Amino acid sequence: MKRLICLAALLANATVCWGADAPERALRIGSKRFTESYILANVMAQTVAATTGTAPEVRQGLGNTAVVYEALRSGNIDLYPEYAGTIALEILKQSGPMDLAAMNQALAPLGLGAAIPLGFNDGYALAMRAADAQRMNLRTLSDLARHPQLKLGLSNEFIGRADGWAGLAQRYGFSQKPVGLDHGLAYDALAAKQVDLIDIYTTDAKIAHLGLQVLQDDQRHFPRYDALVLYRLEVPQRFPAAWAALQKLQGRIDENAMIAMNARAELQSVPFDAIARDFLASGASSPGVANPAPAGVGRSFTQKLFGPDLMRLTVQHLTLVVVSVAAAMLLAVPLALAAFPHPRWRGGLLAAAGLLQTVPSLALLAALIGLTGAIGAVPALMALTLYALLPIMRNTVAGLSEVGEGIRQAGTALGMTRSQRLRHVELPLALPTVVAGVRTAVAIAIGTATIAALIGAGGYGERIVTGLALNDRELLLAGALPAAALALGCEALFELLERRIRRRRSRPG
């Protein structure tokens, strides 16, 4: 037990160092969980690295606006690409668009600022199959109100946004009830005729690729969503060279260039860093000039599976699993031992641990982000630890229950105290059942840890989240297969451990 405590302490200390700030840390750039945001974050990072010689830390795919904004507010990232309409309506909760000066005046009390307009507008719109639009004579959003039978598949964020479905439906008098879809999967659902209409970003590459009809916002509900940089006010002073480098991006990316970059990611599976590198090397620097960089060749499945990020993701995933399960053992086993002699306490403890298992992982992560004011490893480890408590606690109680009363009485007759009897008799006999509980906890942690990538905790889920954003099945599989291999490897190790325990118990004397 002492060795376990020392190991857990060392791993916990390593995890704290993983998320801690170095004295001279690098600039941290975040991104949301969709193609364009990934690309822009890499463009910014490479622009800074080329000028300063120091590569910023890029924390990609952090989720929707609420998660990335919380990461910025809490200081977990320093800046990220955002859109003027989102800042005005979603973050500042204004009723209409704002110019940059008014926006900065409202952001200043929050310790934030908006700057460096990148040169393009990526607005919201609704789109449908062109053949259906022509058949129904649908050209505008006002026309859509006359077709309540159409099935709408809208992204979950768009449904919940102040400038999204609720306001749009009120403005146009829509009566349709949309279903929520991941943005990356919506295009496939539309192509497969599972839905009739989806929300899109106007710089999405698949609009032209699938021949979709974009419905005109004839009542001008949507504001402009000009891309810019949302940053902490301390950034220009703390990172002056990096900030000066980012100024070079002002007005450099037009809509044609952004569509071309999105197409390379979504249609050709070119990595985000390669797309950013090609764009910056192309010298596209004036509005209206499309990215002349070569189209490039996408990665094969083998390259995605055994990519250069595999070792980093493996270390991160293993750390999440080992630290969380070790922490759960340090909590669950002593609690189970203390509560075991008291049936009422024991039942309440197991019921509380079981209740934690019913909380959806995304909801728990969101609650822990609010509680800790942090994203990344800390809330992820807390969530994984809570999920690992039940199987360890339940199996500890079950193992102790299997120890016969006669054996306990024999220990007492030999003059053992309760703690001596527990340490030398009951726990050794219960050990196989306790190990089985740890085995279950590890399996749960390996699978659940993939969700942690949504808040920047890394691991194999990083590939899965990116694959969802790109609707790239091969990248999804490249994240799922290593997780499955890790689970199988852990199962094999536990099988060997349990055999060794059984052999030791079967030895005479």
C-alpha cells in the first residue's frame, strides 16, 4: 500500500507539472472544434514561430464557444480565432452587431480584447439539396416558412445560440422542430437524405462539393461574422514579439483562401499544420487572391494511425488513466474499509458512487470546468477519478463480504486487533476481488478518457474529436484503435496479475 501511495503521489505531481505554467512559458493559442478554427490556430502559431523562433502551444478542438471562452477567461489559453457576430451576440449578449471599438469597450472590463481582422466573413446560413430547392421553389428563408414538413438537422451549438435557431425561427415564423447533429456529420446526413436542411458556415468547402443551395437571409437576421483574434489584454505586453507577428495576418485571408484551406482539410485529409504552412509560404496577402498553394496529397490510414503524434497521445492517455485510477484506489479502498462494518454507511456510500456513474460525462466535465476554473488535465482527472470509484469500492466491499465469519473469529482468537486482522487476513483474502474492481475501473477510464480531449486534456480522443470535426472516418479509427489496443493490453496485464495472485494463494504455507 505504501508503494501505491508513493506511485500515485509521483504521478499526481507529474500531472500538476503537465498543466502548470513554466516561468517563461510559450504563448497558448486555442481553437474550437471545427475545421476552420483548427486551421486558423495553426496559421497563427506558425506565423508567431516564424518571427520569434519560439513555437506557441496550440490547444486544439476545445469544444464550442462556451468552453473556449471559459478557457480564455480563466487564463488556460491566451487567444483564439473568433468571429465578430459571435462576440457581440453570444459572448457580450448584445441585441445586434457591434463595431470593433464598441466591442473592445465592452470586453475591457472582462480583461479581454478583439483585434486583427483576418479579412473574411464566415457567416451562418441554412442550406439544402439544390434539386429539392429547385423543385420546391425555395430560394430564401422566407420561402422556408411555407414548408413546415421539411426535416431540419442543425448543430447543437446553433440550436442553443442566441443568434441561432431560436432568434431565426422567431424572425421568420418557422414552425419546424430541428434535431441536433454534430456539424461534421450534418453534411453526410443531408447527402443521405436523412434530413432536408442543415446550418452551414459560409466558408465550408462541402457547399460547392455537394452542390447545395444556400437559402438567402432576405430579412438579414444574421450579422457579419468577420474573423478576428479574441485575446487577453495582457498578451501584447507579455508577448510583444508574438503580438507584433500576429499583426501581419490582418486582412491577409480572404474568403476564397479560407474555402480553399477548408477544402484541403475536409476533402483531401491534408493535416492542419501542412495547410497553414502552405498558405503562409504562398504569400497570399491581399483580399481576393485565392490560395495558390499546391493541392497536396492526403495522408493514408497507416500514416494517420502511426503519425508523429502517436507517442504523445499515448503518454497523455496513459497518464490520465493511471493517475485517475490510482487516485480512485486511494479514495475508494479506505472508504470501503471504514464503511464495511456499518451496513447503513456502506449502502449510502455505494449509492453515492453509483449516482456519480449516472451523470453524463460531458455534463460532469462542464461542471468541473466551472468548479475549477480550468480546462485540460485537472477537470479530466477529477471526472475520471469519480467514475472509477464505484467498481473499486463495490468490489472491495464484495471481497470483504466473502471472508467467512469463522476466519475473522480465528484471527481474533489469535490475539489480532481489528486493524491487524484486516491487514493480514481479510485484505489478502479479498485481494482478487479488489483487483477485479480495479480492472473494471481501468477499462472504464480508458474509454471515458477519449471524451477528455473535448476540454484539451489530450489522449487518443484528440484524434477522435478531430475526425468528428472533419467527418474523417479513418482519423476516427486512428484514435479508436490505439484506445482499444491499450484496453486489450491492460486486460492482459490484469489477467497475468490475477493468475499470479491465485498461484500465491494456492501455495502451501
